[in-house]
Amino acid sequence: MKLFRFKVLVWSIVCTSFLPVCELKAQQKTDAVIEKKVDALLKQMSLEEKVGQMAQVSIESLGNTKGNVFTFSDKMKDAVVNYKIGSILNTPGLQTAGDWNRIITEIHQAALQTRAKIPVLYGLDHIHGVNYVAGGTLFPQQIAQAATWNRQLVYNAGVITAYESRAAGVPWTFSPVLDLGTNPVWPRIWEGFGEDPYLTSELGVQFVKAVQEPLGNKEKLVVSLKHYMAYSDPKSGKDRTDAWIPEHYLREYHLPAFAAAIKANARNVMVNSALINGIPTHINKHILTGILKSELGFTGFIVTDWQDIENVYRRDKMTNNIKEAIALAINAGIDMSMIPYDYKAFCTDLIALVKEGKVSQARIDDAVRRILRVKYETGIFETPVTYVKDYPKFGSAEFEQAAYNTAAESITLLKNTNNVLPLRANAKVLVTGPNANSMRTLNGGWSYSWQGEKTDEYAAKYNTILEALQKKLGAGNIVYEQGVAYKMQGKYFEDSIVNIEAAVQAAANVDYVLLCIGENSYTETPGNTNDLSLSASQLALSSALIKTGKPVVVILNEGRPRIISSIEPGAAAIVDVFLPGNFGADALADVLTGVVNPSGKLPITYPRYTNDLAGYIHKPSEGSGNPQGGETAPQYPFGFGLSYTSFSYSKLTINKNNFDPAETATITVTVTNTGNKPGKEVVQLYITDLVASLTPDVKRLRGFEKVELQPGESKTVTFRISLKQLAFVGTDLKKHLEAGAFNIQAGTLQQVFTINKTLVF
């Protein structure tokens, strides 16, 4: 016991003693009426009732599924009535909206049997639409949404996700993912908005506003920001492993998207399942309480990820037992534990810890206040269940069109030698590859099930790439030879050669080869990889088809960039569709035939080699400008994407040449469609601090706008940049905007301005 007390004391010191930091000023407001209700309810609650609110249990432990019908056992009433559980999550298998209405109604009826009658907050991982509600609308995954560089499309997806979730009666979604895609090996890179802090911040805020505001409206949800923070940048590249990141880097790159979403009033944050610098994030008081709650002024509640308090004991060897881990996590700032099974042990242990004085009553009250606050804000005290009958647009053609629009703008053209695309009218086409005839690969993980392995069954009414092209070009113009197949009952990376020779022979009689390659579905630890290279089977199929001399159009359908450098020179065209969802194949068919002009841009750096994984944000020493050090040569750079038309940039101007650090710069640039087709262009503004006391990044994205232009049309795009935005976080954890020269870049144009004095804040 002495050892345990010592550890608690040590962690208290380590996690609360830190350097003064920059003021982030994202204080969230609270509603006085709701605060009075929370105060009154808290005063009435027993310790057991309060601890119950801090517990979240997974639904599959509370009942059984026969066929597709889930029924609760007596354990549900035990959890809700006897242990006063505050939240339930997860899916017992794909359910209809009506099934979800029934399930959540039964939970509410159990909650009414408690003395306090506090409604249970239900949460689902609706990360690209309502992926756990049959008949709902599935959008492209976040990485594909990011490839649109279109704020409005991301906003639209959020509005529809919230509407359809409430049709199912679910008021809480575990999204968006704001983890930066800085390590392409990481298996969850496709769940986020890419590698850039600014792009991720902008799109994350759009999603938060769309899903959540105004909270209390029956078409809105509580969002959960995932996974606070730096989960995506492990040293090993493997899921839930240690990241080695100094705090000024955490604040410079990983914190901004979360800070922006908190400022947009996000009401829940889920914690990084892994470790930062050897400290499990779930017991890091500095990060959870010091930064999130104190600096950012977060007034919502913090929830753990799956079983992560237990992991502090079992996986990370930080305590002698789970009870000690609970004390560390709750004292660090955790408000709700995703247990997800043994709620009795969690509640019993936490009650005992309070009685033993190892967790204060004040810490319990703070956690429960935050949970109750959000429950009141959500409106579930007044309307604990919403019903599909009141949501007539659920699964509508209007919503499906929105999903298609997002997929169409996400598709990114990476190569188009001699304008081989669009396809010629009445062309004969060979469709081949393991991704050619699969809905599973188009949707990825978190689609109808955790790993997405049931997608072909549940999404059979939608079109695979093969089916979309047969409908678009006519079945008589399409030849299909699979060539390589995934082992659908095996691990995601397992595939095998079916008949490459048959594909080669079929190529002799067609005009084009559409080679559909990439990855099967996966997420989290099952998606770990030891090699970003395409599989040997897919490379063999690719090489054999390239050797035929026919124009090979490579269709990349993947969650993270797989290395294509050995086959890229032989490909006539390359199109990246990422994970475009149920309407991705229809959108692809329209892009390939020229009905849609591609406008996607890479939200990540596409590496050329497995050992050259530097992102576009890097230091000069990591680039070709250092003859004694690193050199990075990506296959395709961040922000890259071609069109069937062409664009030129002119008249890059800035409103003055010398600025005070407190000012805002106005930067304009004119973009012109110099081709013969209408098209959309993403105007990207990059700014570089040319000399700084902390080695500056080579360049950073500071603004972007997507514009649509007719042939010959020009538009002037204006960016207003607060110069404080250009400050870097120093090793003293303060923000520094130093006097000196800065370079701005839009397209190939550049301009220099200066800041006349230094500001530290």
C-alpha cells in the first residue's frame, strides 16, 4: 500500500509541475440554467449514483443476439438500475433504426426505475455516416473527405450523420478523429483528415459545428474528439504504442486541431489509447487536466477509450492492480471510463477509493458535473429517445446524393500521361485486381462492423467498381478477370494469385486496363503492418499487365499509401479513391468517363519508398537542401492532384511589405482556368518563416479555398492571415513570432514580407 501511495504522489508532482505556457484562450461557456439543474441534482445524489454516472459499459455484455435481433438479459437492469451506469456504447450487430429505437427505449425504461431517473447516454462510432444503422447513409472515410479540401462537403456530411443518428435514437457519436496522419505506417491514418494541423483543424471544426450545434436540437449529437492527443505518431508505427514527442512539438502540431474543436464547443473528448514519452495518456494529468481542462477551458467531459484504465495495469505495468490504475486515471482527469465489461469491479473500486481518501469527493463531483452538464445540454432529460418516424429524410435520395458529391470531389488524379483519361467513348475495358468487385474495400473499417468484414453482405445493393463501370460503359464493353483475390476470412493483408495469365490474355482484346489495387478493410491493431509495399501478388499482377503495352490505369483503393514506385513508371494513369464509401464506385465511373472533372488533392504525402516517410512539414535538414543530411523524395507531395483542365496563377499580392506582429495580412492571388473544361481548383497558401531561433519548417499550410472555374474564367482569392497564426511554439512552451522575413507561396508564385518586431505570448 505504501508503494501505491508513493506512486500517486509522484504522478501528482510529475503531472502538475510544468513550465508556463502560451495562453490558448478557448474557454467554453456554460449555461446558467443548466448549471442550476446540475447543482440541484448533484446535491441529491449518493456516492454510488455519482460513480455509476462515470461508468460506461458495452452493450454486448448486457444481452444476446439471435439472428439479427438483440435482446437484453437481466444484466442490463443490474447495470442501469443497481449500479446506475451512466452510459452504454457499441453495437450488438447491425440494427435498423427501429431496432435502435427499441433498444434505447428499453434502456431508458430501466433508468426510470432508479431514484434519480438520470437518462443513459448512448454512443456509437458513427465515423463516416451512420455505419451501425441499416439503411443509413455512408460517406467517404475522413481521409477521403479531407481530399476534397471542401469545408462545405464535410459540413454536409456532419449534418446528415447527426440527423440519421438521432433517427436511430443515438445522441452521441465517437467522431471526429483529429489525429494527424504523420506516420503513414499507422493503421488508423485513414480515419483522420490527413497530416496537416491547419487542414485538420478547419475540417474538424466544420464537422463539430455540423453535428453538434445547436446542441439540444433533436437533429444534433454530442461529438467526441479522438484521440487526444498524438495517438497517430507512435515511434514504431504500430497501434497503441509509445510516441516520443517533446511538448513543444505536441503543442505545435498535435494540439491545434483539438484546440480549434474545443473552441467550437465540442462537448466530449476521448483519450489517446497509447503512451507519450512513456506515460499512458490516461494517467497524464498535465495533458488531461493541465492543458485540456485548465488551459483550453474545456467544460465537457473526458471519456477513456476501450478498456484503457485496465491497460494501465495489464499492458503498461504502471500499477499493482486495476484499482490503483483507476485512482491514477480519475485523479489525472478522466471523467467516464469505457470499462467496457466489468462495471461492478470499476464501481466498487472507485467507491472504495473515495472512502479511503485516495480519490477526493471533489474530483468525483467535478467529473459527474461535467457528465450531467452534457446530458442536460443534449436534451435527453426532456427527450430521452428520438424515433425514426420523426426523421423522414433517413436514408433518402437527397442524403445519398450528398455522399456521392463528397466521393466525387475526393477522387484524386495523380498521373495522366498524354491525357489517357477520360476514357474514350465506347472503349473496351479490362477491369481487374482484388479491389475491383468489393464493397468492403470501398468502405474500409468501421462499416457495418468493426473491421468492415460484413460490408459486401450489407452493402450489396450499391455498386462495386466493376458494377459501376458495367452500368456506365455497358456490360458488353467490360471484361473482368480478378487476377488477385483477398482472403476475406483471413487477415486484411492476405491475398493470393487467382489467374494472372487470364488477365494478361484478356488485356490483348481491350483498349484500357483498369487495375484496382490497394488494401482490404481493417482498423486499429488488426491493421498493423510491417511493410508499406504492395503485396507480392498485386505487384506481380501489375507488372504483368504493364508489360502487355496496353494503357494501364491504376486505381488505388486504400486507407494509407502503399508503395507503388516499382509500377508507377509503367502506369499510364493513377487515380487514388482512398475509401470513398458506398457511392465511391459511381463517382469513380463518372471521373473515368469525364462526366466529373477530378478535383481531389492529397491530404497526405504519398511516399516513394518504405524508408522515406517524411511528411511535407519538415525541417531544412530533412530536405534536399542539406548535402550532409536527409533528402526526402515523395512519390507525390502533400496537396497534389491533377485535373482534366489546367490552371494558372497570377497577381500574388500582399497589402503591405512590413507588419506589426499584432496585425492581419491580406493576401490575394488570381487563378485562371486555362483549359477547355470546367474544373475546381484548391488554392493553397503556404508561408515560411525564413530564419527563426527554433529551426523553422520548410513551409506550412496557412490557408486554402476551393474554387470552381469555367474555361477562361478567373477568380481572385483573398486570404486574411492573423500574423499571430505564424508563431511557433518554443521550448519554453510559449508562442514566438519573431521579427524577420517570411515567404508566401501560392502555386508557383512567391512573395516576401517582414515582421518588424518580436512578440512572445
